[in-house]
Amino acid sequence: MSSPISVSQTGLDAGRRPRRARLARVVLAAATVAALALAAPPPASADPWTPGARQYAGVGAASTSLLWDVLSNGRANIADGTPQAPDVASFDPTGSATIVTKPGAAPIPRPATEAAGFAALRDYPEQVDFVRSANRPVNIAGIADDAVTYLPIGRDAVSVAGFRLARGLDNLTREELTAIYTCTSAGNVRTSVFGANAVVVYDDGAYILQQLRPQLPAAGTDVRAFFLRAIGVTEPGACVRGDSTTPENDARVLSVQGQIIPFLASQWIAQKNNMVNRTMTVDVHTLLKINGERPIDDRYNPDQPPLMPGPLFGRGAYPPGTQRGVFTRDVYAIIRTAELESPLTAALTAPLATGTGQLALNRSGYKRVDYLGDPRQFLGAAYPE
């Protein structure tokens, strides 16, 4: 069992310079991953839908805002719309320039990224209680009083969405994905170079099935960073398309036969389940298996709700990046370590421990982890420095 995974702070513990440096490193990492995040079209807002006081307020990563929106505001197709975390107010990264998180409190700038969420947790201790995170924790062993602690909330995975792919092309291996996004060759992938252009084709050994047109979301987006890390690519090849305006988790960017782009399995499932605005079209957009593992549970029709996380997510008893490879990651609620034993932890995790909470988690595209809310379990092994 590893030490709790926490991050020391800047302003929260200003007298300790080494810890300040560690938080700066985490904030910088979060900024790199999330600063330019372009989420798929969300509902009108993930701010609290009902007026009145809510005891706890959260801000941060765009990629998990939908989950907290569902938990705190409810959905009609889950327990008749009853919120599972009614004491929690989750504020979307987009919307008004300022937010008021507690009754009678002064407005604060709306945090638009996970890094900004860290800053708000530090600068507005009476108004921000937790940060939504889909980022890798930093393991600082042997420090008992770290400033903030990562509470595991659920499991996500990344796959690849395609447009009008050939019938026989429903699975890619990690090695093939690495070849595709470096414009080289491996497995059934062949890349031919003509001058400055590279053409990637999928060839099953008998004949060419399809020409592939790889794309990536904009530099700085969460999905791009997650996917490239998973396939071990630092610099994409010249055949890869996408620019500074290419959004993540939006199937509408795929409109030419053979186009593919990384896509969060959680977002695909949530969109198909009508938990958030749908961007894909039946019969033309597909989500591929990776290393033979389906991102969607094969007990369900992949085109009809309800969809559930599939084998690609791995088993919830094991850390991400082990059983099913590096295409999985956990998502977190980050709180001040001083509040680890307070009612805040229960408010964030207890709703997910119920059957209805797990349904909300699954319908939002996430898999429940057996170590829900326990910062002592697996984190060090899952994310070695």
C-alpha cells in the first residue's frame, strides 16, 4: 500500500519552499493538459440548477464537469431527476466571468481549467472546497501533512472514433496507433511517403481495407495529451491533421471517409446516453476497440442507450494502466488534506457508493473503482514518477 497521494501547496503552506515547488509543478502540468480544453457541447450549464445554499463548491477540469453536473443536479433518466449529491455545487469552466459559490459570498473569477481550480482552492478557502481533476497525481512519499489529497472517484478510458470505416476495421493495437500517429508502419498499418505527404492505410494482409486520415484535437487539450501519452508519442507525424481550433470529444470534426481522432470513452457513452448533447451519427461514426478490448460493454447495443463502460476500462479493483494498458485513467476530487476526515469526503464519495450513484457514474461514462475515495490505494503504483 502506497502513501497517500497529495500535493503540497503554495499559499496554503507558504513557509515550506520545497512543497511550494511541488504544487507549482502540478499546477503547471494541469495547465499544460487543460489550458486549451475544448469540451463537446455541454448542456446549458453545469452550474447549480436550483437556488439556495449548497455546503460544498467545486471547480476545475472540464472533462469531469458533466459527471458532477449529473451527481449534483440530477438527470430525468436517473432516479426521476433526484440529485445524488445535493450538498455539492459544481461550477462549469465556461459561463459567466465570475461565480458566487456560497450565499452572501463575494464573486470570484470562474476557474476555466484544472490549474485555475488549484489556484481558487488556494486563494478562496472559504468559497472553494474541491477541485475536479482528470490529471495524474504526484506521489510525494513520507510527507504526512501534504496540503491537498486526491480522492479517486471513477475510471475513464480513451479510444479512437472513426468516420465510415471499413467493415473489417473495428480494432487497432497500441503499436498500430503509434505507427498511425507517427506516420510509420506496424501490424496491419502501412504508411507510404510521397514527398512531404504520408498516406496511412490499413491492410489486413490480403488487400487494403481503408486509407486512414488521422487527426488530433488542438494542442493543449486534455484528450490529446492523454492519448499521445498512452501511445508513447511525443511528436506526431506529418500525416496527422488538426489545428488550434479542432475540438476534443466532438464527432462532427469527422466528415471524410477514413478520418479518425482520439475520443474519451466516457464522453462517447455520455453523449450516446443523452446525458450531454450528442455529436455522432448512427451508422457513420464508430468507436474502435483498442488491443481487442471494447470501450462499450458488449451486452448493450453500441448505438442505443443505455451504454455502459466496457472491458477497455479494466477491473475497478486494479489501478489504471495495469490490466488493460495505458488507455485508462482515474478521475479525482481534490480536497485539502486537513479536511480528509471531515463530512466533505463523505459528501463527495458516499453518493457514488449507492446503486443509483453507480448508475449515474456509468451513464456518465465512468466505471466505479473499488477504492472509491481512498487516497491510500494504488495511486503510487498507478502513477510512478
